[in-house]
Amino acid sequence: MRNITQGGFSKCLKGRRHNPPQDTSTAKKAWRRSNKQDIRKACFKQQHGLCAYTELSLDGNELGHHLEHIAPRSDYPERTFLPDNIILSIIDDVQSGNLLPHERFGGHHKSEQYSDDWFISPFDKNCAAYFDYTLSGYVKASAALQNDEQVKADKTITVLNLNALYLVERRKACLQILKQQIETAQPSGIPVLAEESLRLCEKKLPEFYSAKRQLFASYGVFQK
């Protein structure tokens, strides 16, 4: 998970943020009438084309994607149109319906599971520091965290199912290829490889950006 820096808000959200719905029914109706295309474009841009939870590419992914409320509308209707409560998450509604519960991840696995007390939001400036990525493809709570912070990271990982088999296999393959490239490069060439591997391309970031960055950090390119 990487921090999302808010950019330009969609016109739809700008128009609604001063008149938030106060109950679930009103929130549902207002959201149904909102300009989803406008909101999707704004989210895609500020997320640099990556799912906010998994860092899978949103562009051309066979799983599709959906607009996700971090704090669910059912429990937090007043946050329905807040820009820091809306993201694009991988897997669209149709694809989610074709998956078994343990196969889902991201927003469709999280569903209504949320609390301000423990959920780590991609809008948290320090969210990346909560997670470590292994070469075997798994994500775990960072060993550098205090116990209470590790609990938050573990629960967020579980609720988002960030160690779903699909994600683990994709991460593992990605990191193994990158590790091989690093180890066959000259030491002086590793920073160049890092720059090429992590750079924005057509305003989009590469899949598993945070995992790749951590791998380069283990070779001394970045500080963890």
C-alpha cells in the first residue's frame, strides 16, 4: 500500500462535499445519482493507475475495478462524498460475483469491515511503513512496528485479503524477476535500474510499486 496524495477533486465531489447525506438511505440515493465516470477519472489519476489497496494495475486488468468507500456508506453516510474516503479498488462487481469468498481481495473482500481505530487507509501518509513484502509474495506487518501498530497492519491485511493466492503468485513472480535483474546488474547500475523500474510511465506507476521499492531498499538504493 502506498500513500495517495490528493490531486484535483472531481466536479461531482466538489459539488457535494458541503451538503453531505446524514443517513444511509439518503447516501444510497445520492450516490446512485452521482457522476461515477467523473469520480473514476479523478481517482485513477491520483492513484497513478494502481489499485489503492493491492497496487495491481487498474488499466486493462481482466478483473476490472470498482469505486470503493473506505469507510462504508452504510455506517458513515456523511463521508459518502469525501475525497479521502473514495478510491478505485481492483475487481468489478461482475467478476467479484464469479469468485469464491476466499478468492476475493481489496474492497470486495473488505465489504463493511472497517473502523477508524484499526484500518490503515492509503490516505494515511505513513501507510507504506506498516507493511513488509517478502520474496515469496506475501505481505506482512512490518517488524519495525510497535505491537499495537502490528495488530492494525495484520487486521488490515486480513480484511483486504492481501495474501490471496492470486496476489501472492503475482507478487512473487514480479519480485523474483526484479531480484534477478538486480543481481545481474553492476552495482553502479542498480540505482539506474531502480529509477527505470519505479518511474511514472504515461502518468502511471508500475504494479506492486511498494514491494519493488522495498526490494531496492534492501540493496541500499533507498532507505526503508
